[in-house]
Amino acid sequence: ETGVTQTPRHLVMGMTNKKSLKCEQHLGHNAMYWYKQSAKKPLELMFVYSLEERVENNSVPSRFSPECPNSSHLFLHLHTLQPEDSALYLCASSQMGEPQYFGPGTRLTVL
Amino acid sequence: GNSVTQMEGPVTLSEEAFLTINCTYTATGYPSLFWYVQYPGEGLQLLLKATKADDKGSNKGFEATYRKETTSFHLEKGSVQVSDSAVYFCALGSSNTGKLIFGQGTTLQVKP
């Protein structure tokens, strides 16, 4: 595998479920990011991890919980989501200060 | 604060037409500027970048020049193909934090 991978690619969940999104980067980068992409809205930066420490949390509701166990892996734990959380969730990685490289995204639908 | 504004789409062109997608920005300091492209069902891919004033980024026939005097970074291509149909995002980045600020995206549709 090369680049940035994300699993699953598609996820349908009920509002009471708990699920996790996974991101893995094979580029040796030291920073990782979660974005939310909703229809007709700009990309929203959710979280930034640099050297496995969270350095940014853009007022994201607590029902989204990130985890970065090492520099290659990033998770987004989901629980008690709302239908308006349905979106494409994109992971990216970079060397700090360099361009970001994106994964293909997870298309999330909350019923 | 920093922001990026792109022209609204969709932009519809015939194959081999000339493309311009406008992007302007407001920023403090000296940010880097990027164009990303998103093909249907995929994530964003870096298309080109420029890190200082008067730099020209280019890739796959696309070009954009970092214009500090007009705070612009317009994307151009001389002859578009059907395979260029995608959503194009202009972005501004901080070299210190790595944070990117994106425009709202412009959809390009190229017809044969």
C-alpha cells in the first residue's frame, strides 16, 4: 500500500451505534488531519495531530473522538451521531509545513 | 483572518477549450498556495503549489501564478480534456502550522 489509506470506504450507522474510522499513512509524515466534507460546504478541518499529539480541535462535538496511537495511524471514534453528521470524512498527512496528502475518504451515512 | 474565495461553479466547457478558475485570498504573512483536485468518488489530490510571490506552479498542463499584488492564484489550462472533469479546490497554507484553508471548490464539467 502506498500513500494514505482509509477504511471503511462506506459506512452506514444508526444514531445509537459506535463505530471507528481508520486512516493509515505510508509516507513517513509527522502530522495527520481529519476533515469533514459536506455537500455545498467548504472542507472543515476537525483535528490535527503533530508528532502524535493533538494540536488542534476545531470545536468538534464530543461525539467525535480522535486517537493517534503512532505517527502512521489515526482513528476517528464515532458514537451517538446525528443525521447531520452524514458526510465524507477525509484523512490527510504531511510533514509539518509541507503539502498535505489525502486519503480517498469514508462516506458516512447516519440513519 | 485568512480566507480563500473561488469562483462559483459549475464551469462547463467543451473539450480543448481554455480554462480559468479564479482564486483570491486574504492572509497575513507569506502563505503557500495550492490547488487540489477531487475526482468523483475520491479524496483530494495535490495538483500544484507555489510557496512565494511570483512563483508559478505547474502540473499536467495546469498552471497558476502566485500574485501578491492582486492576492490571486488563478488556475489555467490551455486545452481541457473530458478527464479533467472534477472539483478543484484552491487552498492557503501556513508553513508554520501546516494548516490549510480551502475555498469552497469549483466543479468543472468538460463535454466531448
